Amino acid sequence: MSIGLTRLREEPDRIRQGAIDKGEDPAVVDAARALEGRRRQLLGESDLLKAERNVASKRVGEAIRGGAAPNGPEVAALKQTSTEAGAQIEKIDADLAAAETQLEEMLLRIPNPADPDVPVGDASANRTVRTWGEQLPREATTDGQAWSRRPHWDIGADLKMFDLERGAKITGSGFPVYMGAGSRLQRALIDFMLDIHTTEHGMTEVWPPAVVNSASARGTGQIPDKEDLMYVAPRDDLYLVPTAEVPVTNLHRDEIFDAAELPIRYAAYSPCFRREAGAAGKDTRGILRVHQFDKVEMVFFEKPEASAEALEWLTGRAEVILQRLGLAYRVLLMATKDMGFVQAKKYDLEVWAPGVERWLEVSSCSNFRDYQARRMAIRYRPEPGAKPELVHTLNGSGLALPRTVAAILETYQQPDGSVVVPEALRPYMRMDRITA
């Protein structure tokens, strides 16, 4: 489950409004509450009958010890009462198990209510929190000569950095092949990001599997909410990861931490696979919307009282990468209907791409509070011997590569068609400029 039963009983109005704010049907909240009432009723009936059966069984022994014949009418009547109670218990427990299974599925379909400071509405309600860097125009002048910055797909093609047509031949559209300096840039960015996050930001590097089982996909909320976005290997009941968030968060499924172990902060590279269902016709040129891409992800496990501050710090670590790369960006606080089903609060980082004069999303940084941890039973003990409590989970892209690459090419392109390598990447690229 994602929403706790206590919270469902005690905060139904907030949970219902949370569903409405995210554009979801609140009827599932009412249905879950009704089913929870039915579950409690069945549980009470079962407990009462079990108590009656125990009394009858006890009285059988007392009657025999008191001299009643084991096969006599008094003992037979008591045994009959116990048998009838057992039959009723069996039926009620079966109904109870069915109700609990149905309730579990309903709870998975209730979205995580947004934090109080999250704007309510669709994408138009997203709020710009801050910006950084110079927003370069498409038209430029260098040494007195006017020229126009080109889109990344023209630059990449001329410099033979990626081959979209051959990728489509091998697999299908949305599966680019990176070549030459394009491959080198991918590898450089991954190494650069991981080095910053591990050596400067204190995160532990993880290299996770690229496929996960259904329990892992359910734990982070990919199913039942995002099945259509995932590639599936049905023969083995496995899913290709849409992000390293899924395997890395599931590292600690069904575990209990000591308080001293928190926070736990990971950085992980993985290939990512997304079907992008429903996105036909959007951003089809270049590498802005692809089905396979590379990304470095940050995943945190925090004490509840520390998660709000941790989200701000996490977002700042993604900003460090953009600043080191010299890319202009803005930070958006996402509105309820544009933030996702499982997030309580989310920031998007969008980088400016002057060749297309657009903001491109390169990172989403989210606090899930205890929503994912409840699904995965990830807990901690506030002190030795204390009752375990749910941790809070957070994650953020640090960063996704395709649009970062697009922004680098469009920001650092030169009038002669070459691309200057950002200074921070030169030790990894071992070149200062990409030329034809």
C-alpha cells in the first residue's frame, strides 16, 4: 500500500482533495474507505467467533474433567458449537482475505497528496523559483559577423556525433546511435557527473541492473500507474528500467535501518528505457525525446524530519552540474497536475537551448515522503529498541544526458560549425573542440 490505513481513516478529506488536485478520480478514496470499514467489520466478527470457539473448546475439556462422558450429549453440543464457529470463521477469513487484497490494489491507485506549498493546477501553474546563467539568443554576432545558432540535430549530424537513421534501422525510431565525439561526450558526461556526486557530494556510487521484477516496479510506483511507459520482457516478468531510481530505491526493500545509518545517499548511472506512450509527434527531431537514453540518478533515504531540507540540497547538487557545464537553467516548482502520481513535491530543472530557443527539462528532483517506503517496507528505528518507522525517499536526475547534450551543442557551437568543449569536460574528453 502507499497510503496508510490510519491516514485513510483520519485524513480522508485531505487525501480526497489531494487526488482532485492531481487530476485523479477521488472516488477510489471513498471506495477504499468503505472497503476498509468492511475489512474492520469482518476482522471484528472473525475475532469474536474465534473467542467463542476457544471458550467452547475450553468448556469441552472442563466438562470431561468434571465427569461428562466424552461422547455424551453435553460434550457433543459443545463440540458442535466449536465446529459451527470454525466453519463461520473459515468463510469470514476468506472474505477478509479477499477484501484485504482488493483494498491493497485500491490503495495503490490513490495518489500521494502534494505538500501544502505546491501550486495547485496544471503546467500553467508551475512556478519559477530561480534562474542561473545567460539565456543566449539564437541570433549572434562574432567578430562583427552575424550568424544563427543551429539546432543540435544539425550540429550532431555535421560533426557525425550521432546517427538517428541507423539507430532506427537497428531497433526503431527513438534509439539513437552515438558515434565518434558523440560517444566520447556521453562517456565524459557520465564520468564527470559521477565523480562530482561521489567525491564532492559524498554519495555512494551504485551500478544497478537494467531490468527489474514486478515487485520493484510496484515499489517505486511505476506500476500500476505507468505500465504503458515501460518496456516489458513478459516471458520472465521483468521490466526494463525507466530510471535508476527503480533498482536503487529497491536496494533496501523490506529492510530496517538504525537511525545512525541515515541519511543514505546514492548516485547511479544506468541506461533508461521509456516507451513514451502518448507522446507521438512531440519533439521527434534530434534526441529530445528518445526511447533509450543515459542518466545519472541520485537516490536518498532520509529521516522524515530531514526530507524537506534534503530535497533542497538534492536539487542544488543537480544545479552544480549545470553550473560547472556553464549552461543557463531555471528551477521550476511543479504544480499538482504536472508533478506526477507519487511525488509530494517536485522541482524540474530546465536548461536553455539557444539553437531551438527552448527550455529543455534535464532533471526532476522529488520528495516522495513515506509513499514509496510504505510500498517497499523500508523503515528505521529512531532509537535502539524503538518501533520501526517509515523512512522518506527522494530522488533526482543528476543529470539526464540527451537534452544536456543538446544544450551543450547549441550553447557552445561556433560560427565555423565546430563546438567548444565545456572546460569542466576537457579532462574527460581530452579535447578542447569538436570538429568535423
